[in-house]
Amino acid sequence: MLAAENITDADGVSRRDFLRAGGLTVVGLSGASRASSIMANSNRRAILILMTGGVSQLETFDPKPDAPASIRGPFKSIETAVPGVRFGESLPGLAQRSNRISVIRSLNHSAAPIHETGLQLLQTGRLSINGIKFPNWGSLVASNLPSKNGFASNVILPQLLGDTGVATYQGQQSGVLGDEWQPQLATKDLADEPEYIRRMYGDTDFGRLLLKARQLVEHGTRCVTVNLFDSLKDRITWDCHGDKNCGAATLFDYQAKLCPEFDHAMSGLLDDLSQRGVLDDTLVIATSEFGRTPHVNENMGRDHWPLCWSAIVAGGKVAGGKVIGASDTSAAEPLERPVEPGELTATLLNWCGIDGAAQSIIYEQETIPLVPHAPVAELWST
């Protein structure tokens, strides 16, 4: 039985009693299975880097250099270290390291095209049902595996998501598991880093966040979620509508700031983990809650598009230099091997030794698996 903690509210009703009264029971791994997971995966950790706002696939990991200008956008693509694989021209560092990276080009979902649905699907594996909040992937790991070295098992940086447009669940809480497994926002103070290490990541918010993530997993935190932006309001983010009323960033902000800073920070993280000998133990996924429209809009931006987008995956002994799935000629829809966001949730859990489909709740006599997806097995195939 997973924790449905005995915290009592002001009316003297415990959460466990509330869950029972509401017809909801949380069911988990057996003790033997849990012990086996702990023994097999004691050194494994995972970092999910949320490119909050919805990053354009066409300007990053799935450019279409032969498409009309209205689709390909104003910028060029570049060759990578993997023959036949091209990235956006603002990602030269990751292009050089592409032989250590697997690219997924066929992420998609059919839910409402708002940030919050994608954030739920990506971080919990499914959408809320009848007000039931499913747990963040790190909370599920933390509820099954103990913390190490006195550090929190599950940390979100720099803080929980704030305003992303719609006031609904964003997938960053422990939900039905109970408050005992809420993600932590602060941990012990960590030592300062030498100047050459800080330069690897860059003197930017992205760089500082990814350096902090590396420090945490090195010290024993199992799961780190990095919100590259913790809100989308009144700031330049990946949400590039080009319209000051709903996302002021344009594709030119990608070129001038967002992509170069991400490229520097992400390249530094992969190099740093590798040099410290912990990259094989650390699964790193970077993606967003959806992609952007295949056509550039009148404001030199792109709008919400959940039908196709990309992710990059590194570390964790994944097969680098690989492309999983493919999009059509305008990066509008998957052409091969569609991948649902929940498959990435399952991948993160599986790396940490947790079978999300084996964890379930019973609601109104129906058994509902917490994460009804299988991991992306192709990441490890040769």
C-alpha cells in the first residue's frame, strides 16, 4: 500500500479517511518488489528538464530545411555529429554532442492545446479524472525508494510552476500519494563551484539551474525536475506566440537568447556528468509540454501545437546518436512511431526501478493504473 498519509485536517478527518470515504484506495508494489527495486537501482537518478512554455520543434531538434519559408522559419539548420541528423543552427554545442543524445521526433497528444494538459501528461503520465490528481513522477519514485545521504529524493527547481495560463493542476504535486511525498524545493546548501565549472554551464538562469541539478543528483537526490521557466507571465519564454497578450517571445528570441543559453547549459551538464563518471547512472530528458505550429504566424512566432514535438534524451546508458520516430514534412504530425508524453513518464520511472503501470488506485470499484504506459524501449536498443 502506498502512503495515503494520516495527516489530519482542521475538522479532524485524516486524508486516509477522506480517500476511503471518497471510494479511493492507493495500491502499490509488494514489499518484495520494492526491496528488489531498491537493490537494483540504488545509484540511479534522473533529471527532467522542462522547457516550459512549449518549445518549437522546427527551430531546435526537428528542422525542415527543405520546407517552404513559412514552415521552416527564418533560420538555418546545421549538421550534427550524426550523419543525416540536423539541429537548429542555434544549438551548435548539442549538435557536436549528438552522438551522446537520442532524439525523439514524434511526441504528440490529443488533449486540449493548453500548457497544463501537456504538463500533466508529461509529469504524471495521465490527465486528472474526476478531480483526482495523479502524482508527479518524482513523488512516485520517492514513495517507493528511500532518500540517500540525507538529501530529499525528489526536488523541483527553482520552485513549483506558477502562472501558465489556466488555473488547474500542472502535474508537480504528490496528488493521491499524500503530502508526505510532495516534491521538495530546498535542500541543504551546496558548495560553491570553481569558476571553470560555472563557465561550462554559462552565467545564465538556465546554466545555474542545470548546475544545481547536477549538484543535487551527485549528492544523492534521485529525481530532479527543472522548470527552465517557473511561470509564463510577463517574460520571454519558449511560448513564442509573438503576441504581447499571450506570449511575447518571437522566433528571434529563440535565436538571440533562448536557444544559445539552453545549448550552453545543456552541453555543460552532459560534459560535467560525463567527466564525473556519473552520466551512465543519470538519465536526462529535456522536452516541453507541446510543440509549436508548423506555420510561422504574422508576429514571427508559432502557436500551441500538441500534435507533434521533440525531446532529447541522454545519459542512463541510452543509445546515443539515435532518432526515434519521425514527423511529416512540416513537423506537423508523427509519420513514424508516435510517442505519447506518458511514455516518457514511464521511462523516467522505469530507469529508477518503478513500474508505473503496476501502481494503481481503486476508485468507485475501478482499478486505474497511475501510469498506463510502457517506457520508450528503443532508447536502449542497438
